[in-house]
Amino acid sequence: MLEVEKTIQEAKKASLYLHRIPHNPPKKLGPYYSAEVVFSSHEEANQAFDNVNGDIVKYLDYTFVKMFKTDSEVSAKKRSNTEEIKLSSKRQRRENDAEETREDNEYHRKEIEELKENHIKETEELKEKLKAKEREFERICENHLKETEELKEKLKAKDREVEAQDKMISNLKKKLKKK
């Protein structure tokens, strides 16, 4: 009878499985954070699940999950002890976690590669724009230099003209004084 009573008491218990996945996982394979809390009654587990802030999401296996984000992504999953039997082996859980981590890391690596490629393309585009701006700036500078040289020559010509006129005026004044 004792075993039957223990089984009935175990069936009345409920657990709340919390796991936390970092937003920016390190490049090296890191730990997969998780914790499980066993409550003495379903009501207590339900209350704890309700206290977890976040949006309720329904998974394919008809379990409800609350997702919320802080500085890292966290989710809470409520399940009964009958589901616990399915995942009773800690080794099996670790293997499942490791597979998820590997998949996440592969996805993360692909994302990083795409970001690097986009960054390289953007850098190349910016370099081309910079070269075009430099060429335009050089062209403008050359035009300004040519214009400056032309203005200097015009100024020298005007100076020579003024000098010639000054000589003419001084010669005319000398002639007028002689008369």
C-alpha cells in the first residue's frame, strides 16, 4: 500500500521548468541554464506559473509556455508528473539541451556570417562612395586652381595696363610743364 500511496502523492505534484538562454551566446559552446521546481500541489504550480511575467505561447505538445525578455531570453514551462516520466533521465535532458545548443550555435554562426558579409558589402560601398567624393573634390580643386591662375594673370595684365597708363600720364604731365 505504501508504494501506491507514494505514486498517488507523486501524481498530485506538479513541476515548473524554467530555462534561460542568453541573448548573445559566446562564440564557444556555453552552458544552457535551466532549473526545475517541484511543487506539492497543482494550484501552487499554477500560481507560480501565473506569477512569471510574459506572453503565453502554446507549444505543439499542448503545453503552455510563458516567454519574456529581460537582458536574456527566459521561458517557463508548466508540466505534470506524467510528462516528467517521459523526460526522467537527466542524461537524456542534457543530450536534448546539447542538441538545442548546437542548433542554436549553428544558427547563430550563420547569422554572424551573414552579418559579416553584409558589413563587408556595406564597407565596400562606403569605400566606393568615398573614392567618388574624393575624385569630385579633386576635380573641384583643379577647377579652383585654374580659375585662380586665370584671375592672377588678369590681375597682372591690369597691373601692366595701369603702369603703362601711369607712364603715359607722367609723360603727358612733363610735356605740359615744358610748354
